[in-house]
Amino acid sequence: MSDPTTDFGYQQVPTAEKAARVRAVFDSVAGNYDLMNDLMSAGAHRVWKHFTLAQTGLRPGQRALDVAGGTGDLAAGMAKQVGSAGLVVLSDINAAMLGVGRDALTDRGLVGNVRYSLANAERLPFRDSSFDCVTIGFGLRNVTDKAAALRSMTRVLKPGGQLLILEFSRPVVPGLKPLYDAYSFSVLPWLGKVVAKDEASYRYLAESIRRFPDQPTLLGMMQEAGLDNCRYHNLSGGIVALHRGYRL
């Protein structure tokens, strides 16, 4: 019987190897992550994250978790929302990205109400019902077992708590898809080669977007994980979507 495989961009790799391959990608891109995000999206990622933060509903004194939080943009915003009496945990499976995130939040002066956790989204090391809000921004597509990650994030939510998933999705505006494809597979790898000196990693990132479930499919996966009142908002014509659901 052959070993199970999973997607790594357009490649099929042994399931047991995917996490290490993704880790290598983000080890490579960590130092240029914010710069490349600004270049690749022409700054639009900041608008998408601002919209996400506007949907958290967090109040002073509450607790939030940012999964696969990278350089900490969402965590920083939530730390301001929950205030000094609250708590935000920034987690990431990649030590290099988590280190960059810690440095970025420290530079912003966010030291009193932020904690850090080197954690796998599929097996979050937190008690049940720990957080009022969980976010994951542009991280779910890199997870090997997405259904397990959705169950894990649901488990750590308090009853009535909200999960917010910000992720690249499927364009819905007529005529946008071919332009987006041309940009993704020509411009993005070129930017990776010229700016980050790593064309292969940015080609993987473009491919991983295409392999990610579309908006209705992800909505169904959230419902299967036990989330209620699930819905999504298309941003930038569906290039990005924000999915939302609540734990019963």
C-alpha cells in the first residue's frame, strides 16, 4: 500500500513531508515577508486585514488567538481592541516567522498583553473554550489537514466565539480570472526572484492559492467542523474572501 500524498502547490508529495516543505518556504521568505506582501498586493493586504479586524467584535478584557499569524498584523490590531486587561496569543508553526512577528509587535510597543506560541494549527496547545475570537490570515491554505485545523480552532473558541478566516479565493468578477492568473504566475515569481531571491517559494505560494477550496467549499468545511451561522465576504472581486463562523 502506497503512502498517502497531499498537494504542495501543483505537486503531490507524501503527506508526512508537507509540513517540512512549507516550513522551508517560510524560513526562506520570513525576512522579506512584509515587503513582499506590500509589493505583491500593492498594499491591498492592509485593507483586507483592516476589514477583518473590523469584524472581530472584540471588547476590552477579552482573549483572542491569531493562528499562523506570521508577522503579526492581525494580532497587533486585536491587541489594541482587547486592551491592557485582555490577551492576544500570536501562534505560528514556523519559528522564523514567529520570531519576525515577535520583533514586529515589540517594535510597535505591544508587550503587555501579547503572548507567543510555536504551534501547529491542526493541534493547538490550548484548552477548550479559551478564546473569544480566533483569526487565521493567509495561513489555512498551507496547512496539511485543513479539516483538522478547522476543528482545532473551533475547539478553542468559547461558546459564541467567532472564527475569522482571511484567505485568497476565487475571483467572481467577469474577466478578472485570466488577468489574475497572468499576474500570479508571471509577476509574483519574478518579484520573488528579484526582491527575495527566491522564485520557487513564490511560485509555490501562487500554486497553493489555486489548490485552496473555493468560497462555498470552505463554507461547507466550516459547518462540518461545528461552526454555526457561517458566511463569507468577497474582497477585491473575490481574489480574497473573509469567512466567518461561530461556535455553538
